[in-house]
Amino acid sequence: MAHILGSAYLFNAGSDHLNAIYNEESKELEPWQDSPGEVSTYDWRDFLGNPRYQRAYVDFFKDELVLNGYHWRKVLEEYLFKSKEPLVNNLISGRKWNGYFSSKIIGSPRELAMEALAMAATSYNHLHKYLDDPSYTKPSSKPSKSPLEILCRVQKDNRFEGVFTNPTSENLGLLFQNHEDLMLEYWNSWHIESPTEDFKASQMAAVALLVASRKPGGAPYDFFLVHVLTTSHAVRILLPLLPAKYHVPLVRQWWLLTLSVYIAQLRPEIMLSSVTDYDLQGRDWNWVNKQAIESKHALDAHYVKGLRATRAVAQTWRYDDEFYLKAAVKFGHEFDGWGGFGVGSDERSTTQQ
């Protein structure tokens, strides 16, 4: 709920529309469950990755906020960074890609920041090892400064043929279990040399992956690829808040997510010309803003977040504005529901939060 309310607010939505969003999104909220026990400073890492301890973590971090005189940054510093395996190295953790963390931090940096920490704690999973253990980072035989170029290589790599036949997030675990070496080959291919320019390239790739991979003929946009874009936006929000030494690792977390989701969704071809040749027909950012709060999809959280993230990328890298405007207009105009769930999948009903 926080995502779409914040996004709609930034699109200048009025109170009536915000209330409509709240009423719609509240239908999907799960009842608050008590945790099996409490969490303390002595055992807080023992329950990482266990969603049953969500409430216990929220209570724990809010108590820590009080003990630290409501200095929320001190609490973040203590629990995000101070460990041999710091929590910050698993903010983007597979299926639970924690863009939620950034929305909480930017929305109200105190109580909500503690909820963000709780989400990070309960979302913790095995992906942290790729950042914590330097042995997974190796020189590439085919380095590139372009994430988009690497994705195109992945798309053409016949070693992935037949690995999966159905697009689904359930492929993610199998991918790391059975094809880790191949995944890491491409993960290490992105050579981050100039962090600002390279991050700019990653954001362009995120927009292109969502909008330019849609198959012609009215195919729906991929629900999981929109999360690659919104998570890139989350990274942009978090970077200024983190110590510099965690900037590249955070971006590499996003890159690991991007590669894994792209492969799990059967490596759709990215056709840049479908964006660069798109006819705006006089539509501009004002049209995009109107779509976000007045179109028939204005209550779809992921549609609104996709538009917001694309607009934010354009605002960050202004001299590439036309590409992002075309992408936003194309997405805003063509969108008519989500796909990418695969045949026989029940993810459509369980991943709409």
C-alpha cells in the first residue's frame, strides 16, 4: 500500500483518489499476526528470514529507536552495517525484492524506517552470500560497461535453451541451485568503473527491459519485469543514504536480481526500436501524470509505480528525457493488465501486493 499511495501523491493525486487507493489496497492486507516469541539484541540474527517474526522485529527495532533517542540513523547504522554479514547486503532478496525499504525510508524516516528494517530482516535469504563472500566476485573474460548489452548476450546464449519452459518466479530458486556458475558468469560481466555513468546505464536497461520486451500484438506487460524497474528506483533512493562503500554492492544486488528475473521469465528479446520509434502523437509528461491518477488502471499499484519509476529516471538523467518519455507513454497507453505468470500459475493472485 505504501508504494502506490506514495507514488500517487507524487503525481499530485487528490484526497479522494488517495482514499480510493487505500480502500482498494486494504482489501489485500493480511491480519497482523503475533510472533512465536520476542527478539532481543542477543538473538536478533537468529530469526532472519523468518516472516513469522515480522511483528517481533517491528517491536524490537521500535524499542531500539527509543533507546537511541529517536535517532533513526543510529539504529540503521547499528543493524544494517555492523556485522560480518551486514543486512545491507541483502536488501534486494529475490522474490521479496525490498523496494519497500526505500519507500519506508523516504516516506517518514523514523517509525517507518523501523518497519523497513523489520521487512529487511524477515526477507533475508541465501542471496546475501554473493555479496558477503568475495570468492563469488571474479574477473570476467567478457566484461562490459553496459547491462543492456549483457542482457542481450544472455538472450542469445543457447546454454539457457530448455532450462525453463514456463515463466514463473518459482524458477529463481532452481536457477541458483542448478545453474549458479552460468548466472555468476554474467553477474561478473558487468564492469562497474564509473559508478554514476554505469548506474545511469543500469536505469536505462531497467526501463528498456520492461517496455521494450513486450511482445507485439497486444501481449500483457510482465509483472516481474516491472519489479526490476521499481527496484532500480529504490536503489536510486537508497544510494545517498548509505555509506559510499556500500553503493556498488547495492547496485550489484540489483544486477543479480535483474539477471535472475530475466532468465526466470524466459529471456524475452529486448527491442529498443519499439521505444525509440514510438510515435508520441503530441503526448507529454502531463499526459503520463494524468494516466497515473485518472486512467482505468489508476488503482493498480504496479502500473502506477512503473510510471512513477520511469518518470523518476527521466528526472534523474534529463538529457535522455525523450527515450523515457516515449517509454512512459508507450507503457501508459498499451497497458491492459499483467502477464508473465506462466501457464497454470497461481502467482497472479498471490503477488499483487
